Amino acid sequence: MSRHTGCEDYVLQLLQILEELPDVRQDKVDKLRKQIQQGSYQVDAGRVADRILEEALKDLLYRTGKNVN
């Protein structure tokens, strides 16, 4: 029988919590679906563009072996 350190126990607890989380946050899906159906959902194009550029930069840094924070 192996003994876990405090850190290992903590990680195992976190993994168990993550496994119990739903794959889909139905409350958010329902809210967005309602907004779309009502025509009140609005996309922040600037925010979307920022995230696209951020992810592209992270991907580029990862592929070139640079540290990504």
C-alpha cells in the first residue's frame, strides 16, 4: 500500500472534483439559446478578435519553443 503526500492527495481531490463537473453548463447554454432566439444576443467583435490573436500568438510561441505564460 502506497502513501500519498499532501500534495498528491490534493491533486487527487482536484481530479475527483473535475470528474464530477458536468461537461456542459446547461444554464449557460439555455441562456444563450434564449438570447439567440429572441434576437438579443450580441457578439463583441473586438473581444473575439483579441482572443483569436491571443491564441494564435500562444500557438506560434509554443511551436517555436518559446515559453508561454
